[in-house]
Amino acid sequence: MGGQLKTDKKGSYYTVKLVSKSTQNNGGSGTVNIYKVYQDGTYKSKYKKLGS
């Protein structure tokens, strides 16, 4: 699968980008969200929740 293991104050993580193929096919970037996925299985969105 590949990817680069990075580290921040919460620990080591991989970055995972969630994309929509249908949005890409209609000319958009397709990016739905980007997550930091930590080695312990927890994850955090790069983007703030709406209304936050």
C-alpha cells in the first residue's frame, strides 16, 4: 500500500485520503476528507467538523 509514516504529539500515523470517483469523473478533485490514522487504530480528520 505504501505511504510515509509520520509522527506528531499523539504518535505515529499515516495519512489517508478519501476520494469520490463520481466527483472526479465530473471534473472535481474528488477529495471527501483526509485523515490521520494512528498506529493504535484511532483517527482524526484534517478538517474541522462543520459547526465547530
